[in-house]
Amino acid sequence: MTVRTRTFRLLAASAAVLVAAAACSGGGREKEDDTETSGGNAAGSSGYTIAFITHETPGDTFWDKVKNGAQQAAKDTGVTLKYSNDPEATKQAVLIQNAVDSKVNGIATTLVTPDALAGSVKAASAAGIPVVGFNSGIDDYKRLGALMYFGSDETLAGTTAGKRIADAGAKKPLCVIQATGSVALEARCAGVKKSAPGTENIQVNGADDAAVVSTLQAKLAQDKSIDYIVTLGAPIAVDALKAIEQASSNAKLITFDLNEEAAQDIKDKKIEFSIDQQPYVQGYMAVTSLYLNLKNGNDIGGGQAVLTGPSFVDSTNIDKIIPFTKNNTR
């Protein structure tokens, strides 16, 4: 489609900015981690302060990549970055409101539970503070008043992944949702089911690895017709491998997102492939786009979301990707 093609071109342009400047997911425990990163390593401070707010669950390493991208962008642009997080929607809304009250220059936030965050995001817009959405909320960011969005089209990603496994012969995939209420995770599984109609969803507690393993092991033991497992996060993929072994299942495994262990499992042919949303890019571009908007009135995306995925990682490119996973940027 024209819009999608234009969006991918915009991503390529954004990636060029990234190169020039630099050379989904869990639920569970509550925590606020308010840290400040100075942009003083750049050639002079910009004077801007940007609040960077996520629904990170403590211990979920996915967010390390997002933060690494945001912190690098802050250094490159001379921005002071204030990071905070809470997996509970109402508490994330409070963090956004706190940023508004502290009169930051810009706000970058995930929008995983858009209705719960709508009031605080609109309060930012009313206060004249530009807001950029990233990672979650691609279908809602405009309605909430965010100027730009950086992330994967999760429905497209799921549909593409589902087609790939359907073409490989999948008849009964199991799609594993590790966080209740996440619109991004639900969209991924819905996309998989659209291309592979035999897909069944299962809910697990992503904050408890042992529980994930036992839940999946029991399901695989009970239903031997499951031929593919689709996990929506790299740590869950590692759990799924244990469950497959314990259940003596022949199911093949694919996953969304990457970490160092999952990348090695792809190289070792234990995981067929990963659908990568490139979280480092999401963090980097969310901060960079706000800096450019504040400094130069720029609007990246031309009114459309800028896609950072799906980007497939498999046996054809894993050797190139593994070094980046070791750096915790991919």
C-alpha cells in the first residue's frame, strides 16, 4: 500500500539520521525507576530536558535496548534525559503527569494502555509539551495527541510471521501472551491467526519464568497437535525451549524480539527465526525526533507512524546480528 511504502521509506531516512548521529513487553511487579542521563557528552548541552517514560517491568531486559538507544540519542543531541517506568497503567499515567508538572521540554512515552494514559498525554499537549509515542500504541497515538510514533506495526508483524510459518506447514500454532491487556501483544497474535487460522492463544505470567515453563509444558503434553510455538518476547522463547524439551514435543519455535541467548539459539537452530522490532532504534528516534522538533520544528513521518519493524533475524543474517546482541543494542 502507498502509506505503508511511504512509511518504510521514512524509516530508511530515519535510519540515516541514526547512522550519522551514532557513526512488548511484560507485566507484573510495580516499580518506578526515575533516573537522569545528562547529554553533556555532546558538543555543548542543548538545554532541553526530555522525559522518557515506559511500561517496563523490572528485570525485563528488552527495555535495556530501548534505554540504550535513548541514552545515546541524549548524548548525541545534548539532551538531559529523565527516565521513569511503571508496568501499571494508572501509575504510568501519573509519571506522565509528573513530567508535565515539572515542565520538561518534551515527553516520549509508550502507549501500551492508551485509554488509561489519554488524560495525561492530552494534559501534556494542552501545556504545549510535544509528545512522541513509541513501542506501543500505533493505532492510538494520533487520537491521544502524540505528534509522532516510532515502532513496529504489530498486526503487520504478526501477519507476516504467520504467513511464514503457514508456508512452512504450520497447522496448529500456539501464540503465547505474557502480559494481560497489552494491545501490542494481542495484535501480534491476531496477526499470526489471520495468516495461520489454526492458531490458539495461551496466557502466561511473563514475570515468573518457572510458571511460564510449567504452563507451556502442560499444554504441550496435553495437545500433541501443536506444531509451532510463537513467543512474543525473547525471555519467553528461552522458557518455551525448556517446555518443549520437558514435554518431548516436536513443536518448532519462533519468537518476537531478541536477546543474546535467543540470538545464539537461532544460530544453533533451536529457534527458527525472530521478528525484531529494533527497540534500540525506537529509543534513539523517539529522543532524536523530539530534539529536532524542539530545535527546528521538524515532524518525522509526515503524519504517519515510522516503522522500526518487522525485521527478520534468521540463519541468513544471524552471524551479523549476534555481535550487536552482545552490545545490548539489538
